[in-house]
Amino acid sequence: MTLTVDEIHVADAPDAWARAGFTVDAAGEAAPCCRVGGVRIRMVGSNHGSGIVGWSLGGLPAGFSGELDGIATARSDDCGAVPSVASPAAPAEHANGVTAIDHVVLLSPDPDRTVAAMEAVGERPRRERRGELGGQPIRQIFFRFGEVIVEVVGAPVAAGDGPSTLWGITYVTADIDATAAFFGERTAPVKPAVQPGRRITTVRHRELDISVRTAMISARH
């Protein structure tokens, strides 16, 4: 069975995401969330830390519990307090133009270990490339979890034995120029993306009181 990203848990307040143009649902029984494509982004508050602090995945093996390569990971069908997690979210409309999640970046101190952890729960990498980040060589290993690409990023050789972390989210936007205009000076200039024919901008997320590293990319054509 293919894994799916059903929820992403972020240590932020919902009003910050609302100011950033995301439509945020009322709390109800669980923390508030916004629905981006088929994924719920649930705001659990800054008392849980900073950035992305965990996720809920569908399709995990029956015996799985706890962590996936150090990342707090829940089985979607075990989330008794949130019975709707196991089903895909109904997409919401967002004032910032976001329509879906393109990919989630997972930073790993040991990419081979992370690949082995993914394979242990039934997922194999789709492709790999070499690149640079901040002038340093990196490996990028790509997995497909339902509609979301999980991009594992790490050094060419193991750089440590600590846990992996979910580092940031890149969203698909219907009109990249309109999205950049919505954020104004809180975005970098729009530029060509690595993916041919697409364009991308990064959001100065901390200026919006959002702790998750954020980028916006144009849709595939």
C-alpha cells in the first residue's frame, strides 16, 4: 500500500497562518487546521516546539508506532481524537492562491539510514540527484507519498547519527505572480525553479510569525 501524508503538525498559532492567507478551520475536537489539497496542516501551538513537529501517515504497516527515522509519526487510522484524519481532506480555497502541497523537505544526517527506514514501511525512492545547498554538496532522494513528494536532503555521506527532521513545505500556487504580490516584500523575487518550466519564490515566514520554512512554486503544465 502506498503511504499518504494525511496531516502535518506545525508548532504555530492559527492566526499567523490566517494572516498569511490560509483558510483556517475552527478547532472543534482537535487543534485548528487548514486544508491544502488533500492534506490537513494542523496548528498545535508553539508550546510543542518550532516548525514541523510531526505528521500523520496513511498506509503504514499494522505494527508501526512512534517514529519514522526520528520524526514523530502517527498512523492516520489510529488518530481516535480526529476520526476524519484517515480520509483525505476536502481542499479549501486560500487567499494566497495555494492549491496543493508540492513537496515536503526532510533533512537527514544519514540519507542511507533514512532510505532504509522508508523501505521498512514499504516505500522505495523514485529518483535521486546531486545538488548544492548553501554552497555545500547534497544528495536529494525523492519519495512519493500520495499527492505529496517527500524530498530527503542530506550530505553525500553520513554526517551524524541524530534524528531526521521535517524542514519545510513548498506549495503549488495557481498564479505565482499573484501569490508573490499577495505577500509583497515578504517574498524573495520569483525565479526559475529547478523543475523545467516552473517558477518559485520563498516566503520570509518568520516575518509572518510562521515557524515553517515556506516556498511557493507554479503548477506543472
